[in-house]
Amino acid sequence: MSFFRLPKELSDPATAKFLIQPVPYEGTVSFLKGTVNGPDAILAVSDQVEHFDEELLFDMTQHGVATLPSIPPANSPEEQFELIYNTVRERNLFQRGRIPIFLGGEHSITPPIVRVAAEEYDEISVLQFDAHADLRDSYTGTRYSHGSAMRRSLEYTPNIVQVGIRSFSEEEVRDCPDQVKRFITPMLLAGDYSFCLDQILHRLSKQVYISIDIDAFDPAFAPGTGTPEPGGLSWREVTSILRRVCEEKNIVGIDVVEVAPLGGNNVVTEFTAARLIGKLMAYTTKLP
């Protein structure tokens, strides 16, 4: 399967602007399983996403979208980290002028990708959309857990802006107080959108990696995820923030993680993920 199922001239990895990298891994999942099936589910529905963006009025596929072979699951979280890191480096996914888009899988795939991005770009920052802070130093017996994704990412960049957070632990408040104080929660966003947007743009550096855990959305918009949390973000809130960030920053890479397909005819979560990826293709092509 490939994203959008485009003809060969628009899906050549040698020339495509967007490189879709599936990472079907769920080795540290602590509640509902299924994220290992997320990449295939997103790819399967992607050909139903309209290529013509309704906001910017152009075909988002015109610069090419190539889908690469999956990075397979490893035997342990530690080995998975190294496998992702080495594969991303070997495939040279962070080439200037091209944007890699990683399909998870659980959120633990993000830190090794951020590590590569930080080696390729100076002063990189991370914009995380998520219901959970993911700032535990260790969770379920490993420092490479999905619950530690942003704690590990902080080791490669101090600039992480966290949006949609509405579930976190006492440990995270104790160990990462500065991060916790800067959370852009759904309640804060609903109360003063302009202030929140200004804060997001101010805290991000010029080079931005975007990490989107699908559970940042309210479960009404994305029910197929491992830990659905009530009180989440709407489609309009997420896309309006992304649009402004893409207008003002250079997006160097993207991941969309934690899609756990529900099966049957309920494909709303994977379709939302595919549609969101299409939106980001449009924004990063037309707006800068």
C-alpha cells in the first residue's frame, strides 16, 4: 500500500517532496492495543482523501508523495529505538527541501526521529499535540516507553511545545515543572485562543518537528486510540494552529501516532489522520 496510491511519476522516492515512513510498533502499549495496525489503516483509507485542498485551492500531491518500506518491530524498546534512529539516518530522510512523515505505531517512535532531526538542524523545536504529557523518565519498566516519549526528546532539544495536554502524573509535575507550567491545555485554548497561539509561535524555533498523537483530538473526533481522554481538541482547533505554524516556521518533519483502528466500518480515526496529513502537505507546500 502507498499513501494516496499515486502514479509512479508522483510517487518516486528519488524526487517526491513528501516521504511517508510507516513504523508499525507497539512494544510498550499499556492499555488498549492496536497501534501496530495504525500505519496500514491510514494508508488503506488515504486514497479516499481528496487531493485538492479546499482552503488553499491546489493539488497537494503535485510535488510527489512516496511511501517507503516499513521500519519493522524489534525485540525490545531499546532495540527499536536504535533501529528507528539508524534507519532514518541511513535513508537520509531529513534532506533539505523534503519532509518525512512518519506513521505510528505508538509514541515511543518519536524520540529517535527527533534525535536525527536535531543532528541535521540547529535549534530544532518540537510541537507536540497530545492528551498526555509523556514526560515520565520511565514507564512500565523502560525509559523508551510511549509514556516517556517527550522526556527522551528533551534530551535532544529543550524546546518542546505541548498542546492539548489534559492527563499527567505527579511525577511529571515534580520532575519537569517548567514544561508543565507551559502546557497549552484544551481549557486554556478555549478560553484565550489568541494568547495561546502567540505563546506557541513565540516558543517554537524556526525549525519545527511536529508530533501528533491522535488522542490530542477529543474521542468524538478520533475514538480509535489506545487511551482516549475526554475534553480534547477539535479539528478546527488543531488545523488552525497548524496553519499558522506552517505560515511562520520551517517544518522539517512530522509524525502521526497512536491510531488504533476499531475495525469494521468505523474508520473515522484513520481517515482523520490521513486527512490531517493531507492538510499538512498543503500547508507546508503553499504557505511558507
